Amino acid sequence: MFTEAVVLAKNCSQHPVAGRHLFFRQTYLTCLLKAALPHHMHEEMSDVDGKDAVDIVCNTEGEESDETLLALCTAFLSQQLHRGDMYCMW
């Protein structure tokens, strides 16, 4: 059942219209994390820009556990540091 949720979230996040909404990207990343697929989560985060990353983290704050939120923050900040993107740093 959880595998279907991951596939559905991925398809929605990649849809040309629905994919514009960060909710689907947030859901997909959270599903990957909960499915114990952190490598895939990091790959998917590689194309998320700093502003969207902050929005996803802020939206996740009220919905997920602290552990999930910390994992997303760590992954996003790691990506930002690797790319040299300073949006999240200030």
C-alpha cells in the first residue's frame, strides 16, 4: 500500500499542472523518507531551489514528526551547501 502512495505522489509531483504545487513534491519527499529511501530523496531534492525548499520545510512543520522535519532540513541544507546556494543561509 505504501509503495502505491510513493508512486502516486511521484506522478503527481511530475505532472505538468499538478506538479506546480509544492504539496505534491513535499508529499513525495516525505514518502521517500518514510519508505527508508533516503538516497532517492536526496536525488529528488537536487533540483529543488532554495525558496521551494524553505516553503516545503515550513509546510511540513505542522504535519510531520520532528525526526522527519529534521531529516528534510538536513537534506535540503546539504544540497544548498553542495551547490553553493546561499538562499537558505541567511
